[in-house]
Amino acid sequence: MKNLQEKLNALYGRADNEHPEETAPSDIRQEMNRLMSNRIPIKHFPKAEVEKASLSLDKLVDGRWINTHFGDIFRGEFVFDLREIYGNQNLAEVFRFSEADYHECFQIPGIASPDKFLFIDTETTGLAGGSGTVAFLIGIGYIDADKFIVHQYFITQLSHEEGMLELLKDVVGRFDCLVSFNGRTFDIPLLTTRFLMNRIEPPFESRHHIDLLYYTRLLWKLAMENCKLKTMETELLGLNREDDIPGEIIPEIYFDYLRTRNTEKLERIFYHNRFDIVSMLAGLILTTQTIRKRTPESNPLVDFAKGKWFGHKKDAERSCAHYQHVLESSVSLPRRQKTMLELAAIYKKDRRYWEAVPLWKTAINPEYPFSFEPYIELAKYYEHIEKDVHKALKIIESGISISPARQEADRQMIFKRIERLQKKIDKQTSGG
């Protein structure tokens, strides 16, 4: 088969024979010769082998192609029946929560129905973020009647990114609140950067956002080995994914796809992303149930975490109730002591000294780890509430006498307190 240069030469030869009087090449021929001499040779890769080794994407993943001005975007489509059980979680429980529940648990007003939530998760070309990282797959999930719909937007080449972002922007605009797992730190900032780099206004600023990683750490940090979504699935949701792909190798698989067009491993990425999103729905339900629950947790460390959280929210009643659950359970001595001190601090703030003092006295029992805190609090109580400086001095001296040498910084502070109390006693004795 003749190449383009040979065909042009044949045409020029025919023209020269028809016009023999012209011995010099025409201006057009000179220009074409110049362009062809500078032309970069095209490399032809054999397509047949790739096509034999790879199925088209829509044969591997349920979905359809969407045409945009910036290329065709594949949208994977998955429907989960909310009447089914996911791990140990009944997903239909999401309909039992009220606007007041969402406001109490997440400080988000105006969410009267769960169909206002948009669950979102990305798969990216890198895990470190930054302006060079691209989300090549964006998964979203939302509730429609008794179904949970998952759509996964995928770009077959990076130049199609703008088309995918335009589709995402239209979807985000229909919902009031985003739900993610580490999305506040990773997914949403990354997508915001990609929108800006493509000169599209990001659609996220006016949306509420529930980042479930924050609540997982808040409630279960002490009760689990780590706070990853996969750990939450296995330890809290009773779910174990089969043949899931490690997240850290996903960028490598996508780059391999861009080089070879082999779709063999892409199905596992869609599977991974899809169940991340469904797990976020289950996680939202579990988080809401746990925050609302007033009865003791099966793991007292969760009650301790709830006591701390409600304390920060200045809900003393809830905080005290959860700390009491901890004290009524079997926990380690250090955790029991810490719980007593947290509970006593709430009682002190409410001037309920008749409840705080017994806790401080118990916390200085030799069976517990040494802590200066209960000695200091008792000394303050005796000095300022009972007006018994001698008793205050005695209790603080008993603490310094048994304190470990490693707590030298605290000891210096205590010595200053002792010195001040002694001066106060001397002043009282001298009648000054």
C-alpha cells in the first residue's frame, strides 16, 4: 500500500507529464514537500491483539455511554434494594430518622428525608492529592423510593475529564447534603481543584457535608484497631468483601488501562467503589443509631467516647449518663480512673461537689495509676469550698510524697501550690 508521500509524488508526476513546459515545482508542491519532510512518523500499534485480550467496558460493568461535548463518558449503574440486609445492617432503617435526629447528630438543619443525601467517593490517579491528581472514576449514590441508586462516572481518557465534571455538577445540584468517608479532606478538595482547573464553578460550597471518617474516629477510635472504612465494615457492620482490590494499587491499574486498553481489571475497581458507597449508607445509619442510643453500648469504650463528645457539646446530662455506663461495666483500671475524673469535672462545673468529691477520693486509691489531678482537685475543694487550708495542704503533700520521679514538671507545680498554701496557713496563724 502506498503511503501519503508516494501518492503525492504520483500525482505530481502525472501533472508534470501533462504540463512538460513547467520544470520547477509549483508553490503548492513546494509547500507540501516542506510539510512532509517535517512530519513526525506515525506509529501504528496492532489493535487486533488488544481487542482479543480485552472486553468492552459495558460488557464487564452494567451501565451506558453518555455523549458529552468533551467525549463519551461511561456511567456504571447499580441498584440496591433497601429492603435487603447489608452485612448486619437493615438499610431501610434510614427511613426511621427525622429532621431532628439529623440535626442532633450532625448539626445539619433542614434534612427531613434521606433522599436529600448524595453519597460520593472517588478513585484517583494518586493518593496524595495535589493539582496533578485526577479523579478518573466518581461514584455517587442516592435514595429513590425503596432503592439505593449507584452511578459511577468513568473516563476512558484523561482529556474527557471536563465532560465528567459537567455531568457531576448537574447531579450535585439536586441534593442538599454530601456524605463521604474522608471526603472533607480528600475527595471534595480534589474535585474542587479539578473543577477550577477546567474553569467550571465547583458545586460543593453551598452543600452541607457529613464526613463519616470524623464520626468513626469520634465514636469508635478507642474500640477498633483503626478507623478505615474496611475496618468499620468488618468490625461493626459484619461485612467481609470478597475479592476486593487494595485501594493503593488502583492508580496503577488505571494507568495500565490507559496504556493497553485492557479492561480486565477495571471491573474490580468498579466493584470496590460501588461497595464503598453502599457501606457509607450503612455507616450513616449506624452512626445515627449510635449517637441517638441512650442505653449502654456493648463496648464501654464507645460510651466513654460518647461521654466526651456530649461533654464538648455541653450536654451534661447525656455526658454523665454515658460515663456512668462505663463505670458500671468492666474496663481497665486506667480507663475507669479516667472516666471518674471526667465525670467529676462535670459535677464540679455544676457545683455538685457531693458527687465529685467521692470520685476524686476513689481516683487516688493506690490500685489506680498515679495522677496528680485528683489530689489537686481535692486540695482546691478543701481550700476554696470547705475553707480548710490545713486539709488542702495535707492532701497535696500526700500526693507529692508518692508521686513518681518521672513527673518532675508536675512536681514543681505542686511544690508551688504547697508553698502558697503554707504561706496562707502562716498568715492565718500570725493573725494577719
